[in-house]
Amino acid sequence: MAAGAPRVFVSHLSGVPVFDPNGDQVGRVRDLVAMLRVGGRPPRILGLVVEVVSRRRIFLPMTRVTGVESGQVITTGVVNMRRFEQRPTERLVLGEFLDRRVRLVESGEEVTVLDVAIQQLPARRDWEIDKYFVRKGRGGALRRKGETLTVEWSAVSGFSLEEHGQGAENLVATFERLRPADVANALHHLSPKRRVEVASALDDDRLADVLEELPEDDQVEILGKLKEERAADVLEAMDPDDAADLLSELPEEDKERLLALMRPGDAADVRRLLAYEERTAGGLMTTEPIVLRPDATVADALARVRQSDLSPALAAQVYVCRSPDETPTGKYLGTVHFQRLLRDPPFTLVSSIVDSDLVPLPPDTPLPTVTSYLAAYNLVSAPVVDESGSLLGAVTVDDVLDHLLPEDWRETDFHGDGGIRHGRT
């Protein structure tokens, strides 16, 4: 663990206020959600249980937390107001870890957990359990306090998952180390019952990433086995174009019911994509490219490109448009490629280095033309612009490949030896 990485004891977080970026209070922390892991790895913190004004308890993923201190928690401002429901692979840190009887690995002595420290991983938003504050002795209301000490998470036994057994927890913990495409490959070869069990135990973001890599039949099967509200959560976590592709495979009434359960903004993006023919630029595009206004600087552009949740294809260029800067945007002005951003000073305005010579694609451009366009200009992503000159989205090379490869390409053993390799993150 890097020196200076933030560490917080969870008892200090209980009841602290949660604020959005504008300083408005969202609610208060009531617990933390952790996932146990195999292989001697510390439990990972998935998110916070937050009680909002209506006394509803919701789940706030750690990926949407920008600051954790003993006195407050700061979020990105994006909060899902659906009621929190604990899943089989999840543990509540305050509710299930504190006062738990465990053993010290070195001596075998039984101790009581009084507090748990969590620490943020370097250069990431991931958090893990770092230390335990424990008390020796058997405890009890009438006895004097025993010796207390702070120990590393690895010095205590009684929390980590066992390596043996057939539960979904173990398989999910093993899959955590794999890339989404490799998890999808493994899921595809499980029995339908087992596939749904394991998929149901994955958290929303992870399941969304895996679904995007699965064949359509598996996607429909898994989505159909989830509770409708959970299915809507997973669709929101997917890229809009992948969510639209999946919904297009469902009966009309099921599709509309899930869209109605999604957040209005997410549902609107997906509905827009569903309006286009599947094998056209409009049907292939994502509605979430990097869009900047003309007065943005190279430094602003590079900050957006650095976002960890962007695919390499989307991070390869930014699109300069007049306000509004969310698709469909104001007038599209042109593209600035990543290499150009690296060559110019940080204070340079993107409007002064924009490439306006590249003709954008209309949304009804057929797939063969999109393919030729990307190949002719050596691009990994291309802008899609409507008749009024507004940017609608961007077509990326990975989405084009999905439609060019044989339908069963995901079932091909591309690892060469029938096993999963190169999957560690």
C-alpha cells in the first residue's frame, strides 16, 4: 500500500453526512458493503449504505465517491434512489464485522473486532479493508476490558472465503481477477442454472461489463432471470449502445417495462439508439463520446481522456461542439485527436487545433460504409452528425467488429489452449 493513501476507521463514518459536489446533503452513512475474497486478499469495499431524507436506504458505489473523511463523504452527484438490498456475496461491515469473534493467525487466540480500517488503493477509487482494531479476551458486560491492538487484515482469520466449496461467492471472487471478456467466456460454458446464479451474484457494474461480452442468447437469458429493478440497474450501467442492442432482442412489452424502470436520462439515450436501424452508424454509435466546448483547453481535454472508465477507442479523440455539450449537441465543429493533444501546450484552446476537414457520418450510413470510413482514415472512432449539424454520438471500431465477425465468434477459443489466460487485472 502506498504511503499516504487515505485510511479511515469505519466507526468514524457511521452517521456522517454525504454531500454532492455542490455541497447539498444527500443523506447519512449507515453502513459499508464489503465483498469477501479468496486467495488471502483483503475484502473489497463495494460501496456505502446511505439513508436519504425519506429514511430510505440506498446503495452508493465507491466509484461514485470522490472523498472520504471522518467528517463527511463527497459524491459525484449521481445517486440511484432505489432501495438497498443486500446480495448473497455482500457483507455489511458495521452490521456483520464489528463485535465478531475471530482468531489471530499467529497465536490462534480469540479476539473481538472493535473497529475496521479501510484504505484507498493508489491511483484508483477502489477501497479495501486494511486493518482490524481488536480486543483480546472473551469480552462480556461484567469483565474489565482486555488488551486492545491494531493488526493487519492478514493477521486475522475468520473473514476470508475458503478455497473449497461450490458456492457462487467463491466463483465470483475468482472471477474478480479476470477481464470481463474472460468472465463472459467462463460464464458461457457453465450450465444455464449455474450461469444465472453466478451472474446474479456479480455487482451491477461488473455484470454490465460482462453482459456486453456475452452472446445475445446468454444476455437475454440472464437479464430475464433478474428482478426487473435489478435488470434496469444493470442496463443503466451498460454502455447505451450495448443496452439498446440487448433490449432490441426482447419482446416489446418487456422492453418498454424495463425502459420505464430506468433513470429517464439513461432511458432517453437508449430510446434514441433504438430508433435507428441496427447495422447503421446511428444503430452502432454510443451516445457518450467526449464532448468539449470551443473554449475548453488542451488541459481540460486531457483530464477527460484520463477518465478510467473510458474505452481506449473513445479516449482516442475529443469532439468539439457548441453548447449544449451533451448529445445531441449544438453545432459540431470538429475533432481533436489524442496525439495532437499531446503535442500542444496545456493552455491551448481546442477550437484552435480542431480537425474540421474530416466529414462526419450521417446516422443512416450503412455498416459497410462505416467500415470503409474507419479503414480509409485509420480511425478507431468516428463522429455521427445529423442534418442540423448536431453531434449524435460516435461509432467505435469495437462495435463495428462485433457486427463484422461471425455470430459465434465469442465461442471461439481465442486463448489457444482452452483455458482462460491473460485475465489478471
